[in-house]
Amino acid sequence: NAETKGIELVSDEEKTDTSFWNLATMWLSANLVIATFSLGALGITVFGLAFGQAVLVIIFFSILGAFSVGFFSIFGSALGLRQMLLSKFLIGDYATRLFAAINVVACVGWGAVNIMSSAQLLHIVNNGALPPWAGCLILVVCTVLVTFFGYHVIHIYEKWSWIPNLIIFIIIIVRFAMTGKFNSADFVGGRTTAGSVLSFGGTVFGFATGWSTYAADYVVYHPRNTNPYKVFFSVFLGLLLPLWFTLILGAACATGIANDPEWTAMYDEYSVGGLVYSILVTKSLHGFGQFCCVVLALSTVANNVPNMYSMALSAQTVWSQFGKIPRVFWTLCGNAATLAICIPAYYKFESVMENFMNLISYYLAIYESMMYSSHFIWYKGKMSAYDYERWNDKQAYPLGLAGVFGFACGVAGVVLGMDQTWYAGVIGRQIGEFGGDIGFELGFGFAFIGFNVARYFEKKYIR
């Protein structure tokens, strides 16, 4: 049956899901996909790091990003509140509406980036018989079919969809090892490398922590007395392990591009899709390799399903009148917007992915900074302090002026520390020859200070 519930509080009677495996596989399937592989490859092809350096960045920044997803998931079971509804209690009404609006845009952006990497694979199979727009359309339609039915069907789908993906990634490991093209390269130090490490770290952090603005959405049907440590580690490890595996594999395979002119040509024309095709099909598995490419391309559905489901919940949070519009309608709108964006952006995949991931890391760092400080400073870290039964009463949570001010301060920090192709901040451009991105780190710190100073006065004089 299709889920009819939107952003409303999930009652005790509805909290019947007790499976921790559901929590782990939700994020296992969503991250054991071609988009994760593509991001890992950027560490070598775009940021110019040695394989060992890329691995260290992946390990550290993935932990940093995945922690928040595990932490916020605890609130879903304990309070029965969706992530954006929970945010109202922590950063206030107006600030939550602001983040919900950004989240709608981010979810659509995620969907577009993910689909682009898969459309490359679908297009290259069978000598380009399937045009890019058709590949994008197929993936969007598949996403709609799963998200239409809601929470329970999503969990069932994600419970099993990781299995074929894992098999194909293992085949990629075997075939790549047989080519002998792996090249670890030597570590090179200096300010320029430091800048590349920080910039790649920002993209990995953005990818890993990207689920934090809807983490609680997928735990709300677990009973309130569910062990919080089991919730945290189910989500944390379910997210972290596939991130490590797939990102590192992407980086390893990308080291082979420089050793083979044919691989270089394929990568230049088809980006990561060309790299995967070279490993699985060309002088390799031929027809079976093409079949593997198609299955791997369809893995994007597992990654996009949570984006589109939570996008609808975020849209309902932006304005109370939007909450009256069914979740299914917002899901359809989100997928339509994703399709409209990913087709033209398909031809600029690398730059779009790098810039988008960094932008994601900026706003999420600001969000997490204020959420953490509100819970531990203003709610004293106690779940009992949340009057969740009054979720629809504006007097039960802050107005959100401190949250808006904290966001503005965070943006100021981001502007100083960012290093993008279209803009480099005063601090960011000082790091190495090509600059280094410390936007999310400065955004986190500036937002923390601005929010907590403003929250003192907001609580004292308003609520």
C-alpha cells in the first residue's frame, strides 16, 4: 500500500518497525552506487592526488560526514518527527523553512548529479544507441515508481538492491586487477597538495553528510524505546562502509587512466562512464560487461529514492499550505525538475559534480553546527526536553531568528573560505597554487558562534 502520511508526527501505534537491518541497508544500497564510484575518481582526475592521499581523505572525511547522519537518526525513533519537523524544535520555525527550501533544491540537484553518471553508462552501451536524454528519463521513471509508495516500500527496495551492485563492483575489482594498470603514485607534499586535500575532502564530506537533512525520515516508524546506540551504529556503519569501499574503488580505477591512451580517450569523452566501460567491456567481458554496465547504471535509483521522498517532506515544511498538498505530487514535481536539469548538465558532469558537492557541504555544515549546539547547549542533550506532541504548535519551538542569523554568519564564513571555479574566497585562494576549499569548516565555526549568541537573546526576549 502507498504511504499517505506526510510530515505529521508518527504515533506510537504506527511505530512497528523493529529491524536494524532495514536501517543499515537503507544507506548501504543508497551509497553502493555508480555516483559514489564517480566521486572517488575525482580525487585522482580532478584534484590530482596520489592514490594513498585520496584514500586517507576518503577515510577521514567520510567518518566526519557519516557521524551526523547516524546521530540525527536517533531523533527519528525517539521523537517520531521527520528531520525538517525536528529542525523546528532545534533551530526554529523560520530557519527551518529556509533550510527546507534549500533542501528541496539540494534534493533535486542530488538527483540530477546521480542520474548524469548513470546516463553516461547507458549511453555508451550498444554504441550509443540510447541517447542521453532517454537514459535520464528511464532513471527518473524508475525513481518515481519506488518513491510513490512511500516509507515501507522504500525500505524493502533498499533492503535488496545493494546485492547486484556489490557483485558488479567485485567484478570491476577483478577485471581492473587483471589489467595491471593500477598506479599508486608517490606522495607529494606542499601547500598545493594541502589545498587539493581540503577541496577533495569538502566534496567527500558533502557526499557523506548529504543525508543528514533527512536522516530521521527513515527511522520514524521505529518504537520510541529503541536502543539509540543500535540506531546510531546501524546507520553510521551502513553508510560508512559502502562509502569507503566504493569511493576507494573509484579512486583506484581512476589511477589507470594515465597509463592507457584508450582509457584516457574514453574518460575524456564519457567521463567515469567511459572508465567503467573500458574496465568491463573493451578487451574484457564484452556482452556480459555491457549487461553489468546497465545494472550498475540502474543502481542510481537506490540513491535517488531517498532524495525524492525527503524532497517532498521538505516541500511540505516550507509553508503550511504546501503541507496540504499530497507527498506524491511533490515527488512527481521533484523528479520532473531533476529531469529538466540533468539533461543539459550531462555534458558538464565533472565540473557540475565537484561544484555541487562543495555547495552541499557548505549549507550542511551550517545546519549541523546549529543543530548540534541547540541540542547540547539549549536542550542540555536531553530527549525528554522536546515537547514533540506539540509539533503543530508554533509556541512549542523557537521563532527561528537566531537560526536565520546563524545561517547568515555561516554564509559569511563560507564566502571567506570557499574555492570554486567561479569564485575563490579571501582565505581559500591563499592555500596553494590552485587554492584550497575550507568553506564548510569556516561555515561551521561562524554559524556556531552567530547562532548561540543570537539564541541567548532570542530565548530571553521572545521564546
